[in-house]
Amino acid sequence: MSESGAVQPVSPARRGGGRAGRAARQGSIARTGPFRRRIPAYELLDESDLAELEAQADWILSEIGIDFRGDGEALRLFAEAGCEIEGERVRFRPGQARALCATAPASFTLHARDPACSVILGGDHLVLMPGYGSPFVTDLDRGRRYATIEDFRNFVRLAWVSPWLHHSGGTVCEPTDIPVNKRHLDMMLAHLTLSAKPFMGGVTSLSRAEDSIAMARLVFGREFMQSHAVMQANINVNSPLVYDETMTGALRAYAAANQCVCLSPAIFSGAMGPVTPAAVAAQTHAEAMAGIALVQLVRPGCPVVYGSFHNTMNLRSGALSFGSPEANLVTMALAQLARRLAVPVRSGGGQITAANSADGQAMADSTSAMWATILSGANQVWHAAGWLEGGLTMGYEKFAMDLDASGAMLRMVTGMAVNEDTLTRASYREAGPGVNFLSTAHTIQHFASANFIPDIADAGPYETWVERGRPTVVERANDRWKEMLAGYVAPPIAPQVAASLQEFVARRKAELPDEWY
Amino acid sequence: MSESGAVQPVSPARRGGGRAGRAARQGSIARTGPFRRRIPAYELLDESDLAELEAQADWILSEIGIDFRGDGEALRLFAEAGCEIEGERVRFRPGQARALCATAPASFTLHARDPACSVILGGDHLVLMPGYGSPFVTDLDRGRRYATIEDFRNFVRLAWVSPWLHHSGGTVCEPTDIPVNKRHLDMMLAHLTLSAKPFMGGVTSLSRAEDSIAMARLVFGREFMQSHAVMQANINVNSPLVYDETMTGALRAYAAANQCVCLSPAIFSGAMGPVTPAAVAAQTHAEAMAGIALVQLVRPGCPVVYGSFHNTMNLRSGALSFGSPEANLVTMALAQLARRLAVPVRSGGGQITAANSADGQAMADSTSAMWATILSGANQVWHAAGWLEGGLTMGYEKFAMDLDASGAMLRMVTGMAVNEDTLTRASYREAGPGVNFLSTAHTIQHFASANFIPDIADAGPYETWVERGRPTVVERANDRWKEMLAGYVAPPIAPQVAASLQEFVARRKAELPDEWY
């Protein structure tokens, strides 16, 4: 498929291949794609609290204002829209930011190279993706080390074969063995060739954003992308209340190309905002709305995701916490605020932790943050797999452990079906008081599919566990990610598309001097 | 205080003592007692599904029926109430079981020896207690072994000094070094002298129930207990749909004494009931209602707790799972059904796991089950600390880790306050775009109390962690429970009450031959 060609990805499920490959592909292709939550979102706050948070966001944007630094074009767009500009500070009349967000779609399809892997963002849809941005990786065999492009590729492969991740992610880890100004090329190449799930593009400079968009066009076609989102960009806010030029440059590039922009206020409470959860929620809302407004000014109707990233600090030691109760409250409130704004929401949670190893603390934090995220009704979950050390490290074993947890969550949100089959009166007539249900027709019929079966969790007897040498879940996870990589088969890609991507990367690498900082 | 005397426990907070003792007491006394959830309960199912589950429970009780085996008195009470009796099978007309439950209080106070530690069960109140029933204990120093009375006492001490447990529990672990028929005496003595929080009494035979009640009367007085609940009894259902004589004998003893009876259907889905979550929920509802009905027939108005215990099995291996998505759905549905029945509910969850060690799997399971439990709106959480191996083992380190998690949960359910102080407009005037909030007056004012600070979780940098020898959370937990035991100070007790308890135990032990099975 050429840049101008139609989108016609080949589903790997239609290809032949060995048993392991088939299993990996079937697991993946059979289960990703649009996924709906079938249980209600949790409504933490009532109407009065929500209205007060919205009023506070409006107050911040009207009285305090928000800086768009170094980006004259952004200031021009805001001025044109009637905002008050004072230097680089932008102020919105109460209600104005919300009004500017109104053209953002409540829901949209994020198209994948394999159409079976396309997802919907918004409504009751749920999209899980790996961690984002770690400079380090760790595994049991080699320990903690700087991440390389091969690690990056491995995580893209692992996400591809997992039935529980719907999205390949963005900067899953930093490929630190590649010059800073060329990393986006190799990362895009990996997402576009080693996976066929949705992905995110580069944002660390305008030209890197443009390169990323150009590479996507080689696969999806310029025309298709004019009216269809095929990639996402993460635009971090330099909280408190600052958007900087690098980020808004990338924002404008993606918005101009009609690709999905995710706005991510990033608030460590007490530092980038006040220490109280209510203030963090209101400030996040203000920052997200201002960014969404800019996207809509660049291109009305451009798909956005209302993002957030927030956590708490131990204000005595300065240590950051993830999955803390205060942060989880903010996660739940923000999903409500985003729903009221009628835009898809990315949770600030995911399976996140400050722990330095994949121990009980790591999983307690991760599970807690994940529950807040999932029950909040978030549409996109970043950091659903791999995160350790507050995001400094992607763990191979943590990744596999998080997949088990993600699969369990996805099972849970399908809910409890209450109907004649699930209530099974016939079973009671067959078994009854004091009689075991193991051999009833209903149990036999449902036994294979009734319960989610994790890949790693060991529920066997203590004695067996001791005989096996007391393997911890981390050791079992080590086996599991290796097994997944061994079973990996790349999704097919038209040779001329692959060649055009390779050529693009080679050309750009030749054009650019190596920059390591 | 004598058996006939008024209740006049002495609050340990009023006593002198060393620094460690003071700290332990202050931590405990300051924070336990009635505790209210201030966030909404999660409503998983809608009216139509809930009505269908209730109709199914009614169908089970009317068409299939439920056995009360070996207890002629129970059958007589049900016959008198108009139930249909066929042998030992009892059948209720649709709506009849619910009607018989109507006299059970929606909410009641469970009085503690220290009135400051009394709790409320029902409404939006929340009571956390340790694990129940483990024959084994484990710790890092001594490994896994049969539990002894000294282990039992240790866990009672740990629960006493924890600010996050409101209840001392029941058979926290089995004191296997004491004859089976005398264990209840030593367990009651520990709950009544080493703690002043609420507790549960013995149920494994009618005489042991009566001994437990007699010992409570030595502390609280017979007259007081006629109109006040001071203890709870766990009545397990021999699911599917069987109450046996031992349990109903104990049930009748506690109900006659007006003490709280907790009914605990125990369903491993696929074995003690169908494999589908909806069926497990409906069957639990039927079994719980039948037991509550019997309590009310013995003594109308006697406080009850609608309990449950359910988990899933890997139907291929027979291994039991805890914290599974299907079990968590049942937990959430049952809290809704209990609320509609207007009785306090004990969750089937808690911090439970099938894991053989306190690793990441253990905490992922535990945290997941705990979230389902807490958000369900459950009033009493059993197994909030210590459980491993599906309840076969109480872990000292797991106990300390679960306390951190319990504390975080209790912080979370206090909710997000949205008001002028928490929104802190003054801070934005003081800091503002691009300016750090660390030194604002609001941050300085709130920094010490703003965020929950766990005892064990380590959020420090990787380098520091490596320097310290890479301690896992389990190693830190090992330090923590020892520190807690070292700081333990027993709550005061009137010498004559302590003497009467000792005398009772000595007399009963002398009267009974040792029975080891």
C-alpha cells in the first residue's frame, strides 16, 4: 500500500504459520479491537461537587489564566476566538473554554493497520495500552539497565501478542541507544511493522511530530488520514498552568493532520498544584480544557482525549506515591468531569507504582490504581502494563504480571449476566441440598469458559509449590514473557509499504546529525 | 466488673505508661470505633437484575428448599412460622423468608469492652477485622508452621495496636497446640484481655458457644447483654442449601442471648453451587435469608450480619482462586441484595488470595478483592489482614502489608472534600502558572495530613533502595510487625474481671477431657 493507496491491511489471522504463531495471533486478533465496559461507571461525586469543580476550573482560567509559552500561533488563535491575551497568558471568560471544546467528538474510531484491531475511544469503550516513557528496563536475567531499541521492540511484540492490550502504546520505553533526535523514527517503525494495533507518534519536537505523521501516511494514506484518526499524540502540560512551545507545536501538527491529541496535565500534588485532591481535579480540568480548546481552534472536530497524570508526594521526604488513595479519588472525579465535557478520557491511573521491584507493594499500588481507573469509566488506560519506579523502569516481569491483572479486569467489566441460563434452575433440580454441582450438565457445559484463567497466578497447593522450589510470581512471569516472545509472529505488511517505511527512516537518519541530548 | 455489674470499661487512653505504649494506645484508641464510608456504594446491577436474583432465591427456597439437619428445634420453629417441612427440608413460600427477616435490625452497635472501640454495623458504617480460621501461620524468620495459641495472641495484639482494624476477629488462627474442645476458652480469654475491640465467640459446638457467651457475661454482665450485642458468631452454611446441627445449635445459643449472628454461605462456584456468578449470588441470598429467618424466629430483633464466602475454581485443576473477577462481581451484587433486605452485610471479599507467599500475586488478588468489598458498600470486612493460601495460613508479614492497604482504603472512603479550603483559590494567587506550590501557605498548612502515609511502602529512589540491600516489601513488613508487637500494651482490665475469666477457663479446662480431633 502506498502513501496514496487505500487502507487494506491484512489480518494475520488469515495467514498460515506454526502452532505457536497461530496461538499468539488467535489470542491477539480474536480479542482486541473495540471493547465495551458493560458495568456502570462509578460516580464518586454528586452534581453539586462536580459543578463546584467546574466553577473552580472556570475561575482558574478566567482570573489566573494559563500560559502558552513561545507559541505566537497559539496565542493568535486564542485571541481570534475572543480570549484575553496578556503577554503569553491566556484568559477565558467563564464557560468559554468549555464552549470551545464543544466541537471535539464524544467518541471516535482509532483506526489500526489491521482493521480488526481498530478501537473506539469514548462512550463505554475501554482501551488498554502499555506503560509510556521509561528510560530503564529490568528483567530477572539481566537486571535494571538503560532501555534500548531492542527492548522497545520487545514490548511492542509483547503488546501485539497479548489479548489484553488493545493498543501498542507510544514511547513504551526510551530507546537510549539511538540519538534523541532519531528515536521517533525507530519507534514509529516498530509500532508500524511489529504490531498492527493502534499506536502513538513522536511529540518531542515539531519536526519529529511531522516525521511521525509522514510515516503513518506511508501506511494509511494521506487522504484516509484527513478524515480518520490512525494515531495519537501525547501533549504534556507543564503544570501548573503552562503549555510550552514544543508541546503546542506538536499539538498543532497533529491537529492539522486530524490525528488524535491527548492532553495530559501532570500534577504532583503539593508541587505542580495544591496538595488537596479537589484542587488537583479542578486544575487538571482547567488545563485539559485549555488544550482541547486549542486543538479545536486548529481544526474543529479533531479527535481528542482528555488526559491526566497526577500523583501524591510524601511531603516530608519528597518521595512520590502512585496508586495512593488521594490520587485514586482524583482519577475517579476526572472521569466524571470528562464525561460531562463529552470527550473521551484517559485515566491518570493504570497499573502504576513507586515500588523498585515487582513485589507485593508494586501490585498493591498497581491494582488499586487500576480499580480506580476502570471503575471510573475511563476510556483509555495508559500504563496498563510494565510500570515500576514511578515510570522510570519498564519491567518485563511486571509487564507479564500486569497482563494477568488486565485480563481479569476486562473479564470483570463484562459484568454479571443475569438470565435463565446463568441462574440455571435445572442445576438445582439435578443437584440440590447437600449435592455437589461439579457433575451437573450446566457445570460441564460452562467449565472451560466460566472463569477467567490467569496465565501466571498459581493457586496450587503449598506442598506442590514447595516441591517446585517456591517460585514467586515474578519467576513465573519471567517464564511467561519469554514464552510470549518465542510465540511472537509479526503481523503481515505489504512489502512495498515496509520498504517505503525503511527508506523514510534511512533518509531522515542520513539527513539529521546525531543528537544525544 | 462482675457478671451482674454495669459495663464500665476503662479506656486505655486514660492511663499512664511508657512512650511506646502511649503511641500504640493513642494510635489505636484515636482511630477505631465507629467508622463511616463517605463515598457512595457502587451499584453493579440494576433494579431488574436484582429483582431477578431475588426471585431466583425465592424459587430456590420454595421449590428446592433448604435442609436444616439434625436440629428438631429449628424445624419446629420453621413449622410454627408456617413453612412447609418435609423430613429435614424446609420450604418457604415466595416472599416468606424475606418477611421473616423483617425483624432483624438494619443497623446496630457492637459494644466493645472499651466503649471507644464500639462499632456500628449497618448503614454506611465500615468495620475491618483480621483473617479467620487459618490452621497455619508463617513469618520470614520461622517459616510456615502450625499455628499456636501464642500466634493467636500475637495477632490479637497486632489488631489491637492497629488503627486500621476495628475488630479483633474470631478464630484469627487455630491454636493447634490446645485441645480442640478447649481452644475456644483460650481464644476468648485472649480477645477479652489482650484487646478491648469487638470480637467473635466460639461456634464449633453448642457447649463451646455457651462457654463463650458465659465468658462475655463475666465482662459485660448478663443484663447488659440482654439488650446489647457485645460479640458475634460465625455460622457457616454447609452449602449447597444445608445448615447442620452444630451450626444451628450455636446459632440458637447466640440468638437466645441476643448476640449478633453472622450467616456465612460458603460457595466455591461449580462445586457448592453452579459455576455462574448470578447463580452464586442468588443461592447465597437464599441461604443467608433462611439463616436470618431462623435467628429471628429464635429471638425477633436479634442483630444479624448477612455474610457470604464465595470464590471460583479453576475447573480444570480444581485449584481455588480468590479475588477473581467473577467472585468480585458476586461480592458487589450481594451487598446490593443485603441493602435491599435492610440488614448489615459482611463481604465475601477482604484481602484474600490463593498465593502461597506474600508476593505480587498475593497483593494483586488481595487488593482486587478489597476494592470490590469496599466499593460494594459492605459493612464488615473479614480477612482484612493476614490471609494467604486461600485462608490456610495467616502471614505475619502479609498482616502488616494488609494494614497499609487497609489504611489507604479507609482514607479513600472518606472521600474528596470539595470546598473553599480544598479548592484554595488563595494558593493560585500566591503561586500561579509555572510557579511551584510547595511553599504556598496552603501546602505548608496541609502537608503533614494531606496524604495517607503508609508504614511499609517504600517510594524512595532506586539507588537508595539498592544501597539498603534491595529490601522487598516483605522484609520491611517483617520489621513492622515486630515493631508493633514491641510497642504493644494491653488494654487495662479490672483485676477481678480478669481473675473471673481465668477462673472460668481453669474450671472448664479441668471439667473437660482433652479432645484432639
